[in-house]
Amino acid sequence: MKNLNLELQNLSNIRKINKHPYITMLLPTRKRTAMVKKSVTTVLEMATDPSLLHIAVAYDNDDLESHAYFTSNQWQMLVENTGATQEINSIERIGWQGLHEYYNYLAQNIVSNWYFIWNDDAFMRTQGWDQEILAQKDYKGLLSMESNGKRPDSTLFPCVSRLWVDTFKMIGINPVDQWIQDIVYPIGAYKRLESKIFHDHFKTTGNNDDEIYQETSKTKKFTKRAYKTPEVSAMKEEWTARWKAVYDN
């Protein structure tokens, strides 16, 4: 990601969480602070051991609403009063068409056992979801949870291991959920967990038809066309072969 303007970073928390295995929630967001608060609250309250969780946020440096919230005591107390840790990154705006860049940047700068691709309109529904992931500490493949409005075999919120990031040096390309699914499904390198996620997306629930959703809708057609190019198909084949070799080893 180019021209990154890192304004805030909780370095003391990064050092603190390095003492034990943990799950990092990768959370890009823009102008949705009320939703972020609700989303992160469900993640923390539904976790058996929030101290194993790290909330990594990326927001645009022109997003004054997010800046005010994430620099407030309210945000810090929401996360750290549970024993979880957090870090905030303010970066130059890329937009939804570059959503994968936010995820890639966060993952590349955090050492974690697991990286959970999260959204600000996602809400955890299952108590003890973190223990399901921790029980898979020796597993190398994709972990996924069921979300409303999606086929049982689809992966909307993928959770990838450190080995994935070490292998590819990134999470993937846009759309990241589809990308990861297309790599791991052909070789069976995934597990479906019992925990469930509620996705409060406009197409599913009719909620949140806001500025952010409208921007997303305008760029999705371009992203879908780009995803079907020969260059992307070749990259997908290469990643699948590389991951199979690592996964089978």
C-alpha cells in the first residue's frame, strides 16, 4: 500500500499480545463508528477469553468521524476493559475497490496466529467462538463460519493462519473472501466451524443503505470484471499450487 500515513499505533499493546497466541480481527472501516462499536462489542462479549483478541483497525485519513471515535477514551475502554488489545491505523484513502489493500497492510504489520477478515457490519452470534479457533492451533488451512444469507459452502468471513501470510506475504486481492475461497476449496484446505456470524448487509437485511454501501455498489462491477481477467486467473492457479504444496507438507 503506497503513501501510508500512519497516525496512530498502540505499540505497547502490540508488545503485550506477543506473549501468547491470539486472534487478530482485521477491520477496515469508514464513517460507521456506531456500527463498529456494536460489531466489536459482539466480538468481545461472545469471546470466552477476550485477552487473546487483537482488534486491528484501518480507516481513511480524511474520515474525521472515525478519527474522533478511535482516538477517544470510549473506544480504548471498549476494547481494553475486556483484556483485549487494539491498534488504530489512519491511512491515505484507497476506497472499496482497494479493500484488499487495507487487509493486506494490517496483516503484513501484525504477527498473529490467526487473521480474521472482519467487516464493520458483521456481528458475532456464538458464545465461545474464540475457543473454536484456538482448538485448531495445529491446523494450517482456512477456518470459516456460517453467515446469514449465504450458501452453506460459501466463505464470507475467512480466518487464515500465520502460515498463509508467511507464504504469500499478503491476504489476497479483491474480493478477498472470494479469492481465499477459490484458492483453498479446490484442494479441500478448509474447515467449517460451528460458530455463526450475522451480516447486516443491505442486500441481505435491507439495512445500512448508506454512503459507504452506495460507493461499494458503484465499484463492484469493475471489481468483478477485473477478477475474471486472464492475469488474475493465472495468479489464482499459481497461489493454489503454492498453497497445496505448503498445506500437504
